[in-house]
Amino acid sequence: MAKVLMKGNEAIGEAAIRAGCKNYFAYPITPQSEVAEYLSKRLPEEGGVFLQGESEVAVGYMIFGAAGAGERVMTTSSSPGISLMSEALSYIAAAQCPAVFVNIMRGGPGLGGILPSQGDYFQATKGGGHGDYHLLVLAPDGVQEAVEMTMQAFTLAEKYRNPVMIMGDGLIGQMMEPVEFPDGLKTEPTNKDDWATNGMAHRNSKKRNLVKSLFLDPTALNDNNLALKAKYAQMKKEEVQYELVNADTDYQVLITSYGTMSRVCRTAIDMLKEEGIEVAMLRPKTLFPFPEKAVFDASGKESCQAVISIEMSMGQMVEDVERCVKGRRPVEFYGECGGDIPSPEKIIEIIKALL
Amino acid sequence: MAKAFSRPKALSTTHTHYCPGCTHGIVHRLVAEAIDDLGIQEKTVGIAPVGCAVLAYNYFDCDFQEAAHGRAPAMATGIKRVRPDLMVFTYQGDGDLASIGMGEIIHAANRGEKFTTIFINNAIYGMTGGQMAPTTMPGQRATTAPLGGTRPRPACPSAWPTCWANWSPRICHPPGRAQTPAGQQGQKKPLSRRFNIKWKTGASVLWKWFPPVPPTGA
Ligand SMILES: Cc1ncc(C[n+]2csc(CCOP(=O)(O)OP(=O)(O)O)c2C)c(N)n1
Ligand code: SF4
Ligand SMILES: [Mg+2]
């Protein structure tokens, strides 16, 4: 298929349709409202469901209801809206339903700003809602990868019966890039008859299904949480995705960076190479499961003097990086968090200061 | 000999956890009878609230989802929109529907969502042990209103469904009382009629008024 020039937000909406998702519920918020605008036109053309809910709180539960009924469903929002959806995310994870949530991050805390940010790393990877649960978190670095990850997200959500979150940011949502929609990424929905409330008549069964998260019996709650834990362990084994940049050199510094920020680091790495300074980057594409072993291994290269996590935040992913480097190299951090994206020159200056 | 009385098919044989004298059981039965009358058990999805009826799914024999506190109307919206062929109902208390979930029910009614809500008003937070609800009557004692409801505004439990009706072109069903046989009989027919109408057309809130539980109760 030929490439088309599309805005990130619209491409994410189109990717959901191409992945076979016909149901979308959302509430407007900058910088992602174009997804809803796009799908309000496209979904009716496809015979799908578009609904603008009264709040992100309600939308979270519309997603829960639709997912519990066994249908592919997606919502998109930005940071403050994701906070409101976090209650539903906890319930959906506990009740083991597949759903896709997209966070086009903006600056926070509070109302923050509307420019790009990576300030929701903790919220996405460590919880956000209450209780012992994890989302499977994908972090694209551009519009094409946002498309591919959105399409894969439905497959992963169904494989694990777990919510999947795409972590974009205001830049990825707003910028235009040429994209294609790979047919190969569309999968058939899994059979949900074992658990979904899709109606006994629909699945031709006399046994009713329950979608719930209350386990008053401590043994039952323990068992449910252990079942979740087993899924997270499987994700860690099977779903870790990352990219290594310039790692076949004798690099002196290892950068860890993801999403929009990693693109700037990539440019800085090229510029430093011209000056004869080798720097590598490990770019996590899954934030949960985190590429733990890859970070450990890459930081252990003999030539590597330091690791630095570069983020559009006050320092969030760096905590995971520190955990994985296990003290064998110093772990530094650089970040900006007001909405300005650090320039390659700034990154170069920071790296040189480490040498 | 013809059987004059039996357990509705849509009701399970599980013993309920409700307090002795609680009328939840009666309302469950009325709902189950309506489901049987319409022959829709295998197309029905119920949504349990957070409140005394959180375990309602143990007593009905149909697909069920369990909501977070107050969010049942949003979940019902999600289910019904993506599977319009299903019959969807929520079953909610006054704290659930008239306090924390007030926004969800008003907006669902305003959009004309095609599901049915059974509103169980006992004028108190029963499950958590008898705290004040927005429906608590003036003078009524609650664990968080030990001197009796003293709020300046006259709390008026019977007003909510009327208010909701004004938000929506769809009609609310007049209140019913579950504690007398006459009240129960009076409910049954409209219940199945309402389920039927709502399944096909628009939103409705059905509601039952319980007498407040004894303050020392739950
Ligand atoms: C978000 C949240 N807040 C508070 C609670 C605690 N809680 C459980 S039931 C309940 C009140 C339910 O009252 P009502 O809806 O009137 O139902 P009843 O128990 O009276 O039938 C509360 C506050 C909760 N489970 N979740
Ligand atoms: S507290 Fe009230 S509503 Fe709850 S089970 Fe007891 S009598 Fe029934
Ligand atoms: Mg109550």
C-alpha cells in the first residue's frame, strides 16, 4: 500500500479501524482531540460505534462494559483524562478484560500544559489506579510506529486479557508523517465465549458469564492476583521490545530514552559520531514489560563509562534504568518538563560533560 | 395440576446474604419474573452496583458485570452500544445512583440510552454500615448524622426519579413499594412492560422505595 501523509492522532484512529476495532468512546482533551474528530466521521462509515461520553470517568466504564461484552474497543485521552480513567483501568485489569487506551501525554501535574511531555511514565507503568496490576505499555517514537503499535495493541490485549496502553505525546499526536497501514498486523478477535458477557444465546450456552473484580474470600483474591502476576511474568518473557542504536561500537556513554525524546537523542548520537565520540542508545518500545536484561547487558560493555536516561520529565524511567544497571555504572539523568523538547545541541553538551 | 407458584428461571437457587426482612430478595424476584415473562434470560446482561446488592449476580442466572461505585450506567452504555441486541439492566442503590453515580445516570438518560435501571432507595448507605446518603430524610439518624439529618435542604428521596425524568424525554416509572404484597403485585406488570420498552427504545429508571432500615441495622 502507498504511504499517506497523516497527523499522528488521525493515524491512530485509522489504525484502530484497520485492526478491526469498531468501537470508540472518548472525551475531548488537547492534544488528542483529533482522534475523536476523525473517528466521529470514520466509524459511522464503517458501521461502528462512536460515542462522546460525559467525562473520562464515564468513558473508562463504557470501555469496561464494551470490553466485558467481548467487543474490541478503544479510547484515547491525554494526561488529566487518563488520571480519571485510572479507576476503570484498575477494575478492567482486575476483571481481566482486553481494551486499548491511548495516552497522548501533555505536561503535568495538575492542568499542566498542552505541550508534549513524558510525565506519565510512573502512572502508566507502576499503576495509576489502585491495587496490584500492570498495563502492557507501548511507546512509539513516531507516527508509523504509533500506527503499528495501535494495531498490535488489540492482539496483545486479547492475548493477555489485559488493558494495553499506548504512550504517545503531544508531538506524536500533532505532527504529520508518511504512514502505511500494514495488513499483516490485523488479527482475528479471539474467541471470548469462555468469559465475556456476550449473552448466553449468542454463545449457545446455558452457563452464564461474570465479569467482576470483587473477591471477598482472601484465598480467591490471592488466587486472582496470582493469576495476574503470572500474566505479567509471561509478558516479561514474551513481549519485551526495544531498539539498540549505535551499540556495535565501543560507546563511551549509553543513553536510555523513548518516544519523541529518543528521536532527538538519535540525532545527537549522529552528530557526536562525526566528532569521533561514540554514544549508544537503548530505546525501550515496551515500557512495561521493561527491557531489564537489555539495559543490564548494554550498560556492562567495557567501554561504557556512564548511563544517562534522557526524558521529557523530572526523572521517571531513570528509576527503572538504575534498577536494571544494578550499580555497575553511574546512572545520570537529564530531562526537561515544561513542554520544550531539548535540542540535539543540548544533549551533546550534557553527554560531553559526562566524559 | 397446574403449578401456581415457582421460582423464576432467571433466579438462581443461591441463598441471599441480605439482612432478614430485607426486600432486595423481593425485588430480585420481580426482576427475574419480568425476564422470564419476556423470555430474554439468554440475551440479558445485568450490572451489579457497589452497595448491598453488589453480589446480585449470585442470585440471577444470566450474564452479569460488576461496576465500580456509581458507574453502572456508563458500563450499561458501553455494553448496549456495542451489542444492541442484548437486554441490559443496572440494579443500583441510592448512594450508588443518587450520590456518586448521579452524573452517569443523568447523562445516560439524557442520551436516551436503551437500558433499564432498577433504583433501590433505602435512604441510607446500607453496605458500609448506615452512613447518611443524599436521600436521607430530615430527622433520620445515620452513623454520620447521629443527631438526625440536619441539612438545611429537605432531603426528599421521592424527588430524584422525577428530576431525572425532566432531563430526558423518556418517562420514569412511578415509584413502587416493595414491602407490601399489593405493592409487589402492582410492580410486576409495569416491570416487564418497562423492560420490554427499554430494550427496544430508550432509557428508563425504575425505582423502588424501601422504608429506611433500622439505624442499628447493617
Ligand atoms: C469509590 C468508592 N467509594 C466508596 C466505597 C464504599 N462503599 C461501598 S458501598 C457504599 C454505599 C452504598 O450505598 P447505596 O448505594 O445506597 O447501597 P446500599 O448499600 O444502601 O444498598 C460505599 C460508600 C466504594 N466501594 N468505592
Ligand atoms: S442493610 Fe438494608 S439494604 Fe442492605 S441487606 Fe440489610 S436490609 Fe437490605
Ligand atoms: Mg442505600
